[in-house]
Amino acid sequence: MLNYSYYPFQKNIEDIDHEDLLILKEVSEGWYIDYKSQGLKITDFAKHMSAFANQYGGWLILGVKENTDGSRTASEFVGIQNSELEKVSRDIREASSSHINPEVLYEERVVEGPVDEVGLSEGKSILIIGIPMSQNTPHIHSSGRIYRRLADQSKPKEEIDRYLLDDLWKRGNEKKSKIAEFLTSIPALPPSQSEQPWAHIYFKPSQGQLGPAEELTFAKFSNIVRNADKTVEGVHAPMQGINSTADGFVARQIVKNDPSLATLTFRWWHNGMARFDIPLSCFDIARFLETHAQNKYARDFCILADEAGYSTIKIVDYSLFVQAVASLLNTYLHLLKVTEDTRDIYSCFTLRNVFHTSPFVDSKKFIERAQTHSIPLTVDNIIVVPQEPCEQNMLLIESAKRCVNLDSEKNRQFIPYLLSAQIVYRVFEAVGIAPEYETFIDDTEAWGFSKVNNQPNL
């Protein structure tokens, strides 16, 4: 359930039915409830929605007249003509998206007539709009005004009290600060791995869009991360160590790894957030030559290092980073699909323990770039991109783009690579590997994205 200070019904909004309308005969209009006998102007919808969001949250119920005896409870269920419902619903969407900044999160339920118990006629419906208390305040009306719900007044009032306005800003800023702190936190490492390079990539669903009604179950999470029934098509990193946490689930790749150590990990939170923990292999030059004998451009890289006069060099290999990100992203996409989470997704990342390391990618393009500009040297130990993550500066993966080219099984296999290219580029850019974005994205195959060759760009 969303963050409502008051919830008049005994069940989730998607389950509200005929008998639940009877409850409203006992509920007075006031701080949390507003009855309207018909639809409103778009700008008036925006006033009421922003007022509820800025205050304690509330319910805008259309098709209901209130009692005039002073009780202000629901009296007459006149309903909205079914032929008008689509327009009213569209007006509400426009009110939220175009007349309130930032957009207000809300959920909607239609209860169709006839409902004899409350006198709702056939061909008419009651439209219930739930607006939760917002943590992204203040929500500003397109008129430039800030509205709040005030006691039992049926119309929201403009806010002019400086103290209360400051309090709205404080509420919104505190929430943003908490999110930024969460998105830049990194997990602790065992002492033996305390100096190993890692990439931690966060994914956060849009705060202004409605999430799925139900949480992901452990059984479904386990089935997907293990790919037990082979439903995950395309690139996949199967996980074997799976357990619940206080606020979600975690899956770890422990085959051929010491299970007591940190390893490739997928962390899921019940609010739809996720984090990929990806270990990055680090080598001195002797060990690098020994382990990378089969790599096409490893020796060329070492020759460049020798010619440049490197006496010692710590090499971080990003060659398999593309595969790791695409594999975990494919898992995440399947989890979003099974939970029916259609929100846009925002991403940020942190690199740790990369001070004075030189990146390597087994790519001719990378070698050519290093020949021209020298081997890159990462000069920061911890790299956070963006430094204070919020939806305004994080990488956006739109819901529509997650579903592009789903017309064939072949195309479905490429989507994780197409989406991960945007993330990998920003990591490559942060450590000096990548050229300008347009140059990179136009020739992804040369940078390790052979799986997306001849596939459409996003």
C-alpha cells in the first residue's frame, strides 16, 4: 500500500468493489476526502491533487454528492457516465503530468454500476482517485501557486505561510538526500578483498510513477535468478547462492568461488530497486601476460606500457564487464516483467579501489586510442557517477525502450546489450576508455558489444 495517512477502505485499491462504496456513507469530507458529483476542469483536478500530495495524502471521489446536513458524508451516488470515464481519466493524467511540477503520483479505481445498495444506476460509475502523501514536495500548480489541503474545506487553499513552505521544501529535500545517500552507499568487503576493484551499479524506479501492486515472492525471484525453467532468454549469469534479507533478496554466483567471499551479486529491494556488485580483476603485468595469453590485444597493451616507461602497472580488465552488466540487466528486466513494474528506471554507479589502475579492454579501438592518447590512468580511488544522484541527473532507461523490438525471439536476446551499452559507456568514460558517446555508440561492436552488431540503436 502507498503512503496514505488515512485509508477508508478495508482492501487494496485495485480490489475495491461495490460493497466498499457503503463505507463512504460513514466517511466525512475533510482533510483526507473530497467528494465531487462530476468531473472537474483539468486545472482544478491539479489543484486538488497537488493539495493532497503536499499535505497528508487523500482521496478524490468522483460521482458522489455529500450530505448537506452538516455530516458531509457521502449521500447520493449519482455516478459518472461510462461514456465520459475515458475523458475524465485522461484529464486527470494531464492534470498530474502537465499542470503539477513535480508530477503527482496517484492510483485510480473505477466501480461500475448498477449498485443497488447505494443507488448507483447502470451505465454510470464511481471514480476513486487515491493521492498518497508525497515525499517529493512541494508540488507546484501550473498557476505558480502551492496548494495544501486545509481541514474540511472542499477547495484547496494557496499556501503563503513561509514556515509551512519551508517545511514542504524540507520534506522533499530530506527524501532526496536519503535516496542519494542510499544510491551512493557501497557494501562492506571481507578483509581479504578490501583492496579489490569493484563496480556497483544501482537501478531505481521512477518516484513519480505507480509501482506494482504486489511484492516479488522469493519463489519467483529464485526461479528467475537461477533460470530454473529456462524462461530467461538471452545472456544470463545464473546464481546459486540465494537468500532473503530484511527488505528484499540477494543472489550470488558461488560456483567456482569461495562462498564466504564477496562475488558477483544481484541485490533486490522490495521497492523495485536493485544493485549489481561486479568484481573487477586486477593484475600486475607479469600475471596479466600469463592469464591473458589468448586475448587478441593483451600483448599490444603490454608493449605500449613498456614503451611508455611504466615500471609498475596495475591493470584492471574491463573486457568481460559488458557481458556481466548485460547478464544482470537481463535478470532485472525479467524481474520487472514478472512483477508487472512498468515504471521508468534510473541508473547510477560507483567504482571503488581503482586508484592508479590502468583499464584494459580487448579491443582494437581501445589500443588505437591508447596509442594516440597514452594508456589511461585512473586517478580517483572511488568514482561516483553522478556524485549526488537524483532523477534529474541519472541515466534514464524508459519503460518503452525496455520493450523495443519484442516482435521476435532473436530481437529479445539483444535488448539487455542494447540497454547496457548506455551504462557501460559511462563506466568506460569514467576510467578513460571510451571516446565521445556518439563515436562509441555508433561502433559498439569494436568496444566489446559484438552481440548487438546490426541491431537497431535505442
